[in-house]
Amino acid sequence: MKYMLLIWNRPGFVEELSEQERTAIFGEVDEIMKELTESGELVGGAALADPSQTRTVRLAGDRPEITDGPFMESKEQFAGYLTVDCDSPERAAEIAARWPDVRMGLGVLEVRPVMDDGGAEM
């Protein structure tokens, strides 16, 4: 089963860390990604650009309206994602729990099953 691990953290927190802290965090991420690649569980993933680069499109009356910035006010913003293919939701949550953002209290990871083409997961 495929799971999307949605990474939420506070924009700008990386700039507040020392060079040593940044190196340690990115080293942990690299190690997790290497392990997931070797185990065949990593499907893909990407980090997202700063939320200030976001455009939000929503219906305003009868027309789409485009605004700058994230779609909601919140302390944490959607920062990136991983897609993993693993045996259980528990394994997906175990992977998420190892992410440095979670371990260090810098953010959260949301674990969501990816629907197959039939949509039976609804």
C-alpha cells in the first residue's frame, strides 16, 4: 500500500539553526532516504519552496480568484512530502516518527493512504 507522508513545519526554522544543527538534520534525512531507497519503500518525494511563493486559487462568487500566499493561517505550513510503499499504516507511521522534524519537535508528518485507481479507500 502506498502512503503519502505530508511534512508540515514552521517556515524559516532552518535559518534559526546553527550550521552544525542543519548538517545533523539533513544528514538524518539523507540516511532515512537511503534506507528507504535500499528497502524499496521509497516511491518519491520533494521539498516545497517557501510559502511566500504560493498562489491559492478558490472560487469567489462565480469566478476563480487567485491570491498570494498559503491558503490558511497557521503556524506550520506544508513543506514537502514523501511517498512510500510499505506493508502497513504502522510501518508508514514508524517512518514518519523517525523524521527529524518530528523527533526534534520542529514539525509534524501526516500519514495518509494513497487511493488506488478504484477509490475503494474512501
